[in-house]
Amino acid sequence: MASASFAPLRHRSFALALGSNFISSIGTWMQSVALGVYLTVTTHNPLWLGLLTLAAWLPALIGSPLGGIMADRYSRQRWIQFNNLIMAATASALAIAELTHHLSAPLACYLAIAEGFCSSASWAAWQSLLRDLVGPDEVLAAVSLGSAQFNLGRIIGPVLAAGTLAIGSPGWCFVANAFSFVIVVIAFSFVQSPLRERITTRLAILGETVVGVRMAWRTRGCRNAIIGVGIVALFVSPFITLVPAMAIDVLHSGKVGTSWLVTAQGVGAVIGALTLPAIARRTSRLAVLRGAMLAMALAESLYAYSPTLTLSAVALVVLGASYVGTLTGLNTSVQLHAPPSERSRILSLYVLSLSLFYPIGAVIQSALARDVGVRAVTLAAAVMFGVLVALLSFFRPQYWLEMGVSPAQLGVSVAD
């Protein structure tokens, strides 16, 4: 089972890209935890956590489609490097502001806008490049390893953030994140991918975006996954935003509790990312996706009313595994169904769906949490998501089947 999950690492360029992204993920989670703690401690208003999420994710409305167009036209490696340089600058600005005692909640949100724009613009390039760095039968495993490195960073980053916060200020976590972006810039200078046909037509942002949208809508395996990730983002993803509020204001566990909950989710995500591809080979990718969605609703419900930090962490391990299993399954459907010439643009629409509905859900749930409590809001969201999945499975079972892939499409045999 393990060999199937780690097979993509035999490709040098994939291993190099994945390794540098792993270092960046550690820095990202150090900054995320430190910033969440900073806002919660200084404001004690969960709405700021929602606004920060909105600022970080909403720029994808422009950045994601633009990034998809640029990645389909030009070198994906160079585009990733360019955006990581800008993100290094924004993290540095955040560090300087905090270390000189000039950081405020509004300023943190403004800087998050710039970083969020570049992050969404480069994400489609990384995802579409990933497909070119591995074999066609290794896509699910490669996507899962991408999720694993990000979530392993979710484990290591919060631990390092907790240690840094114990002896220093959040600013040093922001410094670490800035250095992690520089490492990505260096590493991608050595990542090689197959040559693509050069596009010589005049750049037409609107026209090329429309072409990608039409192709995504006509390709049901892509369309269903894009709709699915939007539903997950609206109802389930906001629990990530509210972790500091749950740890500090509900469980009264302080900064350390925040780090432990984030780490618990990361542990579950890594476990899920490393085991689910092998399970999918033995059963079905679609069966794993359906199971992960139902498990996610149940786990979030348990997390909502777990009375102690320990039980909350256990629930988050299960939630983290099912969450990454869901996103990996949906992402893989887009990877396998998207035509090569529009792949980046269609993947950017997947990111756009996640990036649009996650901040909307985060702001709504954060505002409600201020009035009715974090626990009640989290439970209500989990129940509504579970009901939606059940109704979808009962009334429209073809939704799942349309995300399957035939051997003729892949050129290899896959378990579906």
C-alpha cells in the first residue's frame, strides 16, 4: 500500500518541487497560527478571524483565473517563482510591522490580500505542473502527496510556532515564512517538465477565461468537482478559521491549545493523504470520496461539542483525514478530466470555487459565532453538509459516476 502512495517520488523534479513546497508549508502554518493567535489575543473578536480569511482568499476571484491563463501560456516554473518572491516580500512586511509594534488587525488583512492574490495565482500553475511531473497512473498519489506535505507542514509549523511564541513574538514566525518562500524560488530553478507548444496568439484574458469556463462546464468530471469543492468550502472549511476561537474562548486552552488543535488536524490529514490512495486502488476512488464526505460531516459534529481539548483533538484527527480525502478526490477528478490545453484554467476554476465560498462561509460562521457561539455554528454547518451529501447521493447518484475515469481516458487501468 505504501509503495503506491509514494511512487511519484521516483521522479526527481516532482520530489524537488514537493520538498520545497513542504518547507513553504511549514512557514505558512507558522504564520497562520501566529497571526490567528495575535488577532484573537488582541481583539477577542472572532469576526476578525473571518475577515482575515476573507482577505486572504477573496483575491482568488482575480488571481486564480489570471494565474490559470498565465500558466497555460508561459513557463509554470517561472510563474511560481515570480509569485513566491512577492509573497516573501509581504511576509517580510508583516514581520517588520509586528516586530516594530506597528501591526494592527486591519494592516494584517491588507497584507493578506496581496499574499492571497499571489498564492491563488501560482496554485493553478503548481497543480497543472504536477500532472506533467508524474506518470498518468500516479496522479491521485501525487495529488495526495501534495496534500500530505501541506498538512505535514500543518503539524510541524504549529509546533514550531508554539515554541517561537513561547520565547518570542509572532513576528519571528512571519520571518520564517518569508525565508520559506525564498527556498521555493531557488528550488524551482531546477524543476524540469516536458516542453509545451508555445502559444503565440495575443493575450486575451477575458476570452481565454471564457474558453476555460465553457470547457469546465461541458466536462462533467470537472464541473461536478468544482461544484463539490464549493459546497465543502461553504459549510465545512470555516472550522479551520474558527480553531483559535474554539481553543482560546471555548476550551480555554490558550495559545498552546490552538497549536495542538491545528496540529491534530494536520496529523489526520497526513494519515489520510498517505493511506487513501492505496485504499482507492483496492476499492474505488469514488467510494473513498463518498466515504470521506460522510465521515467529514460526522467528525465535525463530534468536534463541535467535544468537552475537552483532548477529545476535540481526536475529532480533528478524523476530520483532518476525511477533509483531505475529500479535497484530494475532487482535485484528482479535475486533473484527470481536464483537457491538457485548458488544464491550468480549469484547475484555476477549482481554486476559485474553494477561494470564493470558503471566505464567504468563514465570515458568515464567524459572525454567527459571535452571537450564538462557536459550538452551535460548527454543529449546524456539519449537519447541513451531511444532509446535502445524503440528498445528492439519493436523488442524483450520477453526480459521483460522472467523476469516474475510464481506462481509455487515462491509457491505464484505474480502480473506478
